[in-house]
Amino acid sequence: MDIRFGYVAIALNLSNSSTSKTITLKNLAKIGGTEPKFTKLRRITSENLENTLRIIRYNMEEQIHLYRLTSKLIPFATYPLEFEWNYIDIFKKEFEMIGNLIKTAKIRVSAHPDHYTVINSPNEKVFSDSVKDLEYHDHIFNAMGLEEQYKLVTHLGGFYGDREQSIARFKKNFSRLPHGVKSRIVLENDDKIYTAEEVLEVCQELKVPMVLDLHHHTCNPKGDLEELIPKIWDTWTDFRPKIHVSSPKDQKSCRHHADYIEASSLTNFLSLTKKLNRDFDVMIEAKMKDKAMFKLIKDLSEYDDITTIDQSTIKI
């Protein structure tokens, strides 16, 4: 059973590799004239895309097969500005270069829209803004030539005083999403509200893949993992399953991500997956990004039943 590992957004082993550079609306407003503002946004976006290209090349060199793109690649992508900000056409060549490299390297790329993207909101404007944000991600993937197997990870949303009604509203609003967005959605369990068991039920009904977040399940447990895992794996019909892994910062801030991953927090889960004998992927959510991934691979390789295949893949 092969297990691949990846990281989020920034490669800390590369200098100045941020892909989320931006400018505040206040500072943008201080720039006099439309053309200088436009030039500023173009320069920032160009740096973000160039760094994304650098990171994809780095991933290829380091044999990293899993990577999450930042949701902040394009500043003010969904915000109404005083001028037309047609970033898709402006950076057509750059998007195509990144997408071609991703496909050539066969890197599994995803994105995770921010917490303000809430599909089950009872507020129609919040839902409308959420659709815009999801469409932004879909447009980016399309501009890169990345088909629907490149996914967007999101959550069921808020509680709004009634769990059953909120879940029902998610299902209703999900049916209203544009087809391109809907085909990319993957659902993840929460650390506070919706458990893995609840998210799984929605995924099974809507035929949507589910990402199991182990840390969130520890914070917000419901259901036996040994029983849940095969059912979660079955939601992935065309691609290998994927999970999220992180370690708590400390006992007081148990929901916050630590710099690195405790290998022991993952080994118990790995023992549960052995009997299924199905390859899967692990997205590491840690402050030290790629450095945390490499350290975890090293730590896991010290266990007797685990061997390393390459820089980011183990076999058990």
C-alpha cells in the first residue's frame, strides 16, 4: 500500500516563495490613477504566479506528488474594482504554463476556499458571494487546463441554530451550484460543528468525495474510525482517497496547527487502513509546510513496517 504526502501553498525550502502576496484595499486606494493601480495588481499577481511555477518545479525535483494551491493567488479576484480586472486573459500564458507543468509531473493539485465560503448560509448574499469565490477557483483551474479531478475542499458550513435544517440547506444550495463548481467539490469534517459521520452521510447522498481530517475528528469525534474509513474510501470512485493530517499546537490551543506533525498521531490510523490495502494521499497541514512533510517521512521511516519509496511516498 503506497501513501503519498504533500503540503500547502508555500515551500519553505525555497527563498521568497510566497504565492499569496497582496495589497490592502486601503493601500490600493492611496495609489493615484487607474493605470498605476492596475499595474500594481499585475505586478503582484505576476510574482504569485512566478512563485507558483517555481514551487511546481521544486515539487518535481523533490518527487512531491501532492500540493495545495493557495486561495489567494489573485488579489481582489472577486472584489468589485473601479476598473476591469480580467486576470484570466492577462495571464493566460502563465496559467497554461503552470497547468502544463502540473499535468506533465502528474502532481495532484487541489485548493481549499477560505472559511468565509459558506454554502449552507441562510443569507442569500453570503451564499452568492460563496458561489463567486468557488467560481474564482474553478476559473483558475480551467485557465490552467486542469479538469474536474482537480478538487476544491470545503465544509458543510455553519450551524445556524438547527443542525438538521442547516444540513438540508447545504444539500439544497449544493444543487444550485454551477456544474463546473459542483463537479470539483470535496467535503471535509469540522473541528467544531459537523463530524466525520455527518459529513459522510451527506457525501454518500450527493455522491461527493470526502476528505477525512484526522485532527478535526480528534477535536470533534463521532463514529468509529475503523467503521468509517472504508465508507469514506468508497466515496472516491475515480481517484485515490485523501486525508488531512495536523497536530495540535498545544493542549490549550488544540485546534491550532503545530509546526510539525507527530508521527505517532498517524501510525494508529495507518494500522486501520492496512486491511483495506488501498493507496491514498495525505495532505499535511503544518506551519513548517514542506519541511514538516520531509520530517514526517523521516520519522515514519524509522518504523519497522514502513519503507520509503521516494522523497514523499511511503509503503506499508
